[in-house]
Amino acid sequence: MFSISSVQEIMDYSDRSNIPNQNSVIAGRRINIPFRCDCLNNEFLGHVFPYQVNTSDTYSLVASNYSDLTTVDMLRRFNRYPDNSIPNDVNISVVVNCSCGDSAVSEDYGLFVTYPLRQEDNLTYVASTSNVSEDVIRRYNPGLDAKFSAGRGIIYIPGREGLGSTTLGTSKLTLNLKIPMKMSRFLAARGLRLARDVQAMIS
């Protein structure tokens, strides 16, 4: 789903309290997935992830599997298959928006987290858990209040260093997402499994 080569990449960019050890991750917690931010079609900044379609997948289901980091409209735009007639086992392109910052706001930040909002999120909580001021988050995200009111949408959170042991450069960005069932299978394939006490709840 995210072209991650090893569990260590996830560990280096994520809050270690959300990953108790390299063999388990707690369902519903957020983790960070590093990726490169590209200029797509000379139009906007984003990254294309390959996704292998499973039986009965629709664009709506695929967007949900990616914690709504992409949209049905974006999937339609970058793929040639009809919404409800996607062939099994083909690869489709999942496009996620990203940000490389805005020098008019600040030149201090080289890492940006693409952060999908949830109903329970608010600006105070996001600022506190990200160690970034509410003012800075507002300046990087026009229309922020409407997104928080809706409890959905993507915002960009700036940072300077990795959350683990790795210092980040300007070429890496991260996705911050909660762990859905599809993600648990992806992590398991790379040796990182859900903590035993929550495995049954989402299986």
C-alpha cells in the first residue's frame, strides 16, 4: 500500500508510544509513513502509491482503506477504470496530496505531515500532540476551521526532526493515519502485527 521496505522506516518517523515494540501496533493509534513529495503533472504536489485491487474493491472503499488520505474524485482522475468495475488484481494509482511548505510563512521547517482529520480532532489537540503552535498550523492551512468543523479533510503539520531516531531532510514527508483493517494486513506483511489485545476487535 505504501511501498515501505522495512518496519524500521515506520518506527523512525512515528511516535514510539503508538508502537510498543517492532512486533506490534495498537489499533486506532496514529502512525507516520514516510514518502517523497513530487510535482504531479506540473499541477500540484503529491505522491502516487500503487495499490493492488482486491475483489469487490471500489474507489470509495480504496479511499477508506487509505484513511481518506485520497478521494474518490482523485482516484477517478488518475485511473481509467469505472468506479464499480475495477478488475481484480490490477494496480491502480492512489494519489495523496502533500506540502513542501511556504517560505512566506516560515523557512524553519523541512518536514510536513499530511494529517487526515477525524471527528474527535480539534486544533488544540493537534497542536499539542505535534509540538507545533496553533498559529503556525493555521498559517499553513487556509480554511482550517471549516475542516475541523466537518471532522474531515487533510491538513499539513510542519516539523523539523523525526519522531524516532532519524533526523529528517526536506525530501521526506509523512502520512499520519489511524490503523484500519487493510493497514493491519500491510503491516503484518512487513513483520509488524497488531497488539494481541486488539487483534480480535478488528479482524
